[in-house]
Amino acid sequence: MSDTTPSIAIAELEKVLLLSLQALKHQYGQDGHIPLEQDFYWDIPKEQLYLVEENPEDLTIGQLSDDWRTVQEASEEDFTSFDLLKASHLLRYISHTHPLLYLP
């Protein structure tokens, strides 16, 4: 990898995720639940997602409650990147519905 190639520092990403979860726990309680006021969303297939020179042609529909079920069923024994993808849809929803997160 060259010095000009952007990269993601895993430790810094972890910090942001942990701080976000800490702020959500502060807002909803340690065992709180975030309401899903919307359930369905548009999704762009991965083959088209990063081809910004072209308009996506095959939009699909995702479902947050289905994503949540997938995340709940994830385990260390059979964890896959699919579980991470489903969690990312949930995190995107939370970021859209909670634009301001505060730590105590």
C-alpha cells in the first residue's frame, strides 16, 4: 500500500463506535432500546455502490427489523462480514435519527 492510499485506523474507528454506544446508553439507559420509527430503506447493491461515475440501476429494499434479527443471531462461532453489513445498516439509521449524541 502506498503512502497516498487512504486507510482506516481500526483503533480510531473502534473509539468512535464505543463513544457512540456510550452516548446512546446515556440517553436510553444501560439496557435501553432504540425505537425503529422506519423499517424499510433503499439499498444499493455492492457492485454499484462505489461506482459513482454511474447511476445505480438496481436499487433494492432492506429492512431494519430483519437486519436487527441477523445481528441478534450473530455469534463468535459463525460471525461473518454479512453480520457487520447488517450492523452497518442499523448504525446508519441511528446516525440519521440521532444527529446529536452527548456524553455525560
